Amino acid sequence: MAYEKILVINSGSSSLKFQLFDMTTETMLCKGLVERIGTEKAHLVFTPTGKAKYEEDVEAPSHSEAIRVVCDILVDSRFGVLKDFAEVSAIGHRVLHAGEEIKQPMLVDGNVKEIIRKYSLFGPLHNPANLAGIVACEEIFKGTPNVVVLDTQFHQTMPPEAYMYAIPMKFYKEDHLRKYGFHGTSHNFVAHAAAEFLKKPYDELNVVICHLGNGSSISAVKNGKCFDTTMGVTPLAGLMMGTRSGDVDPFVVMYMARKGYTPDQIDTILNKESGFKAMNGIGSADMRDTIAAAEAGNTDAQNALKMFAHRVALYVGGYYTLIGGADAVIFTGGIGENSFEARKMIVDRLNALGCFIDEEVNLKTRGTVAVVSTPESTLPAIVIPTNEELMIARETLRVLTQA
Ligand code: ADP
């Protein structure tokens, strides 16, 4: 096979996560992270599959040096997994936003980079970092193909009735303001895994997928295509999240502005100081901390959990109706895969749809595929762990083998 080893890069503003796959068997060979890029304290964490984690401080003033660090560790004589980094036959990059201009995974060229630069407007932290990762790989892995896989891509099949905002049309036509949706790679992976699990042809699959993590979103999948999703122009919309508000009356934003908060301050409040962090009375964005506080009797934490479950159930019910009934509701992401408490609170609000929690199975399900609803439920609730990196590697391979 020509494209055997595929490196997947997920670059953030100050970090760069990577995984290397052998695509002949879809096995992960190693994973790692360079964090605090651009500071004196840049640090590498590297885990070759089946071996102990290795960590060291590194010099990484920019993404370019961080990629160099990745190359060096991949071929390190003590911990490395390759003899030569030329063995990497392609690189798949996670990219946040490309508006409506990239609907499929694509080989990187000048135009693709220009589009990513353009949509930094909607992803000011992510897009420039994604681009820096791509440029660094082009410099260092000379001649190796780079492929972009967009977070928004899976949702590009939404019909206008789902993605349009009812505001003057010029904001769509000139400014590209519409619902895009995110976590697309995860929703895509889980939708395919669900079809396999349910033994349904993919293009007949009807499911509601709840990706619940620090960032959370739900998608309605009708006949294998995304029909609607909860996030919007940016990943701020929809569900209540770790630090993000999710949906609020837009008046809240005007009110804050009139009170004197600047756009940047409002951005910080809604993206970084809201959600669980604002509501649970302990200032933590983490679900485990919230549950522990709620169990200890903290009524703010109890209320925050109810708010979260309420909003999730609201969307699941709406999407179930819009897609004409669903084969299943799927839970994934750090919370969806691991938190039996959160799943129970949500499923308890879905009884009207014929979905009831199986307490015993739910309690012991953590990070594995399992049906967590009772056998009598007419709408099954299923946990399916996501794997965004593997999906990016698969999509990268698909682009290259079709090229
Ligand atoms: P991200 O959106 O950053 O990828 P994750 O999908 O890793 O986030 O999800 C992180 C969330 O998952 C955190 O709120 C964390 O508390 C929660 N989580 C992870 N493990 C558990 C667990 N065992 N029980 C409850 N919540 C968990």
C-alpha cells in the first residue's frame, strides 16, 4: 500500500497534538503533544503504543520548531517508532473553519491556505494555529502531501432551513454568517460506527449524536447526512459547555455592550467564563468536579447539571422529531463516554421518546460501546467512543487514494 503511515496533526494556539497511524491495520503507533509552544517552558509528551510515556522540556519558539521536535522523537533511537521520518507518507491536519468554501477533505495548496487564513475571522485562535501547523509540515516534511479535514465539513449537508439565521440576508451573502457546526470529524466517525453497530446501510441511518465533552454539540443525522447541529457560526452556540454559554438571548450581548464591555471582553465572558464554570458554584469547568460537588450537596452544582441535561434533552427531542424518528440516540465525547451520571440525567428526560436508562449497564459503561437503555426502550441509547484522529487519518487516506 502506497500510503502506509499517516501522521495526524491537531495544532492549537500554543500546543500541537499528534498521532501516527499504520493504516494497513489502522493501528496507532504513537501519540504525543508539544505544549506551551512559544514560551520558555515548551514541553514534549510522547507515548509510543504499548510503551511508557516519555516527557522532556524542548525548545519550540514556534510551530515550526514544534514539528521539528515531533520529527526527532518519531525517529529517536530510544523511543522512536520510525527509522526515518520520510516513512511518513502523508499528514492529515485538523482545521476548524473554512466557511462554505471547503466541503470535503482536500490536499493543501495555496488556495486552501488562503481560505484558512480568510476564515481566521471566525476562528481567531484556531485557524492561524492550524495554518502554522500546515506551513511547518510543508517546510520540514518536504514533498509529503498535506490534507486538511475540517471540523465543519460533516455539517455541510444541512439544508438552508437548518443553517440560515433570520437576520438581514446581506449578513449571509457578504459576511458568511450562518450555522456551520463543529466536531464534524467526531460526528462523522460516530455516525459510521453507529451504522456498523446497528447493522444498517450507512445511507439509511437516522440518529441523534450527542458529543459531550469540554465542548459539546449534538447532530441530527438523517439518511447518513447531517440535517442539523447545535453549534453555529462558531463553537459558542447550542449546549451549555465547560466554559461556554451556549445559546443565550442575543439581547444579553447588547446589554453587556451597552454596559461598557468591549467585544473582546464579551467574547471572553461567553467563551471562557460561562457554562459550568460560571454555574456550578465551584468555578471549575470539569464535569467530574461538578458531579462531586453536586453529590456533596452543592445546590449550584446540582442546578448546573440539570441545566445541562435539560438543554441536551431539548435538542434530542427536537432533532428526533425533525428527522422523523431515530434508530438511536448516541453518546460520545469525554462526558458522553464516561459519565454515567450525566447520561442518566439526560435519558431520564427522554422517557417520552421511549428511551429509559438501564441503571446497571449504564453504571459500568465507561469508554466502551454499549446499549445503556433498557431492552424495552423503543429508542435505544448507545455509547460509542469517538476517535477523531483515526477519522482524520482515514479521510487523508481517502483523498490520496482518490487523487
Ligand atoms: P474536549 O472537548 O476537550 O475534547 P473531552 O471530550 O476530553 O473534552 O471531555 C472532557 C470532559 O469529560 C470533562 O468535563 C471531564 O470531566 C469529562 N469526563 C472525563 N471522564 C469522566 C468521568 N469518568 N466521569 C465524568 N466525566 C468525565
